[in-house]
Amino acid sequence: MCGIVGIVSSDPVNQQIYDSLLLLQHRGQDATGIVTMDGPTFHATKDRGQVREAFRTRDMRSLLGTVGLGHVRYTTRGDAANEREMQPFYVNAPYGITLVHNGNLTNVRELADDLFHVDRRHVNSTSDTELLLNVLATELQSQIRGMELEPDQVFAAVRQTHQRLEGSYAVVSLIAGYGLLAFRDPYGIRPLIIGSRESGGRTEWIIASESVAAEASGFTVVRDVQPGEAVFISQDGEFFSQQCADKTRLVPCAFEYIYLARPDSIMNGISVYEARLRMGDRLAEKVRTQVPLGDIDVVMCVPDSARPSAMQVARNLGIEYREGFHKNVYVGRTFIMPGQTTRRRSVRQKLNPISSEFAGKNVLLVEDSIVRGTTSSQIIELARQAGANSVSFASAAPPIRFPNVYGINMPTPHELIAHDRTVEEINAKLGADQLIYADDADLRAAITEGSSITDLEVSCFTGDYVTGNITSDYLTWVRETQLS
């Protein structure tokens, strides 16, 4: 999971990209980068850390042009501390292309071999984004017939790129002197939104991971980039689009709605906030069947993603809802931090219990999900230290038992607390008085209710991978080579 944005404007775009990245900061905090385009010239800056830390005034002044893209990084492949792994990536031919990517390619070994032995291209990192960029550049080079680049040639290159890639990918790229290109994998696993606004008699465009980046910048959300679709926008704002995949099916990642996305975003026509409310409705019924309601005095959330679900649990059960933890907003999201040691240390820095809310009470804590158990076990301990009489723990998502290979940092099964364990065995490790999980069917229904979506990417719950090409050999390779 990363956050990506591209803007075609009639005004300088540097501050617009910066502001959009601030709105997408929740999607990655390891590194960030911006590239702007001034005619045929790219201007770039990128660094480790969050947006406010990475860009100085001198950096912003150097980012000239009215077209640009940006990225906030959450590491799922490559080294989080290695500057060579930071996006955007760049190749100088054909024309000059820079690119950002959200997702995870699952055929990186085959791509790396083909790029070296067939395409004769060099990559200087272990990032799958650099591989993707070089595949696109190779296919675009093969489509060029004259001096000028036409949209049909761009779309033909994307079609060939789709045929070579496997996994999840939402992409925004710039082609020097021509415009912005965006495309999405044939399953639409990772989100990508199109927005527009009128300014000075012309249309300006934004392509972003979440609708919040468009709306807060004065754009109106037009629609989502469709699975397999490519969008090309010229420097002057002329908009072209074409379906570039033979077989497509919209199967968005359920975890976007559970945790990753901001609650005020709408993706694939589904409000994240309303999906989380419906998850709470269904979780309440599960709690009702497993815990005597007289055993719960108060419902609390583990801030922040679980708040809508927790409020609905309390409302449906007729039990008071209270805020029991103060969240230090200056500590990042622990799930997306690199390394288990860092995540464990940061939990106590991020959350502090309000003792008066816990003292002598039977508490039901609602969390959006339980992945490694790092956060959950410490939160349960904090609640007890604050004086809770008993602590029940409810997850708005089902048990996470399998690795995720589509852009979420869950590469190995042994790190997942639910892998090969029953709910009772999981709870023995967490230390709650009672543990309640949402059902898979309830989660699917809560997210898709009222929409045209019929399926979700839920492989971390079921072990069924939507792309159908995830072998045991690949999962073993991921487990041996990718750090969590």
C-alpha cells in the first residue's frame, strides 16, 4: 500500500502535489517524492520520512511546471531505508518517463530475468516499481512509429504491459513533453480515482489513490479508473481513455475499507465510513451471540480506524460508547511501520489509556483487525493496567491467517497470530477475557452492500488469491526474501 497522485493543471503544480500527498500520508510514511514536468523537462525531489519532513522550501521552488506526480511510500518490497528504492523512478528512453506505483507485482523474478536477458535493461534496485517502469518503457519503445507520440500508441503499450505483469498495480506516470498516463490492473485490486475541475476556461485533472485527495483540492470526483483501463491526459488537459486488458473483473481489496483508507474517502463507489458502520452492525450481532450483554459496561474503540464500527456496536447493543485511549497524532500508524521491533515500541508511545474510563468496568474493545497481535496484546494489557475489571476484544475483520501478496506487508504466515490457530489459541496469546471475530460473509456483505461489486480481494482471510497464479513456491520465496 502506497499513496499516489498525479495532477494536470494550468497553474504551478508543486504545491498542489504536496497538499495532495499530505492528504494521502496515512498510506505511507517511509519516504516520499515529487516529480513535476515543465515542457520536456522533469524536476524531481524525494527523501525518507513523511511529507512535512522531506520537502524544504528550496525543494519546492525547484519543482517547476504545471504537470506532476507524487508518492508516499509504505514498504512492501525492497529496503525501507535504501534511497534507491524511493519513488518516483525514472528512465530516459523513450522520451523520458517517470512513474509511481501502488501495489505489488507477483512475477518479479520472471520480469527481472526477461528485462536483463531479452530487453537488455538494467535496474538498480530491488523495487518492483522499477521493473514495472522498465517494462512500460520497453513496450512504449516498441510502439513508436514516427516523431510524435499518439494516445493510441500509449494505449497499445499499456496493453502489452498488462500482458507481462501479474499482481496488483495502480500506476501514475509522466511522459516528458507529452502528458500523464495512469492505469490499473485488470482486477482493480488497488484504488485509483479520477477528478476534474474547471479553471480559466480549461479542464484540470487529478488521478489519486483516494477521493479525499481530489475533493480537498477542489476537484470533483468523476469516476474510478476501471480495472485494466488506461487514461492519458495531455499537458493541455485533453483527456483520453481506453480499456487495455482482454479480461477484467473488479475485485477491490477489502483491507482498504477495513483499515488502509481514510474514512472520508469513497472508492469504487463505496463510502469507507459507511462500510465501517455496516461492519459494526454485523459485529454487534456476533457479539450478542457470544457475550452476555450484562458482562459489558462500556464499548470503546482502538483509535482510529475502528471508531465507526465501535460506535455502531455500542448503538446496536444499547451499551454506552466511550473513548478510552488518547492517541498521540505525532506517532505514525504502527501497522505500516517497518519492522516488528519498531511497531512494538511505538504502540505505547501512540496510545495512552484514560484511567477513569476503565476503572472497575467490564470493557469491550473494538479493533478494525488483528494482524500480528503486536498492537492488540499491548492494548489489552494497557486496559488492565488502567483498572478494567474485564477486557473483551472484538475484531471487525475475520482472522487473518494467510499472507497478503498484493501490496500489504503481511509476507509470511508465521508472523500472523491467527495462522494455524483456533480463536481460543489466539486469545491465549492476546490475553483478553473473550475474543470475538467478524465472519467472512458478514465482512463481504458489509463492504459491498448497495454497490455493484460482487467480489472482494480477501486472500489474507481465505488463502484464495484472485489472480490465480500464486504458487507455494512463490509464497516460500516471499517468506525467505521479504522482511516484515
